[in-house]
Amino acid sequence: EYTCRRCGGELVSSNHLVSMSSDSPFFVNPHGNAFELVTSYNVKNAVSRGDPTEKDSWFPGYAWSFLQCYICDSFLGWKFTAVRDITPRVFYGFQRRALGVFRKAESTEETDS
């Protein structure tokens, strides 16, 4: 499970991750800031902010809006929404540095020897 690095709120299961780029998970915005993205079809405990825009989108055919943690308001990345008939209709791009990892404890049984 991936969590918000700041508050620990659950965000996405590793089962829902998907690669949206065949080249690299690294993207640079017009200001020269580089981001490593982790992309997913599903998210929980996150909310998009602002009006979606196609300007400078890293994914042709998608508009983006900011994605924040619903619990602590930390900036997580972006929500991408299709503006034409393409799939997926929506996906989420998380900054890798905004994510923490929660590993479920594996059950262990003790046996008497």
C-alpha cells in the first residue's frame, strides 16, 4: 500500500498501479522542475483542486488538475482526465517523493518444537 508521506493516510494499492508512459516515469514541467511519477487508476483519501487544463500536459489528450491529500492537504501530484474519447478516462500521477509505503504485516505462526 502507498500512503501519504506526510500523514500516513492510505492512497493506493500497488495492485492498482499502471504505467502510462512507455519511455520513463520522469517528467519536467515548464519551470524546469523534475518529477518521478507513479501512476494509478484508483485513489482514496485524495481530492483534485483547480480547474482541469490541457496546458503543458505530459499526456496528450488529458487535462490535469492538482491532487492533494484529503486528510492533510499535502500536494500529492495530479489527476489526469481525458478530454477526448481515450482510455483510461481518468488516472492519477503521484510524485514518488510524496508517497510513503505501508507494508501489511505477514502473519506468522509459532510452533512448539
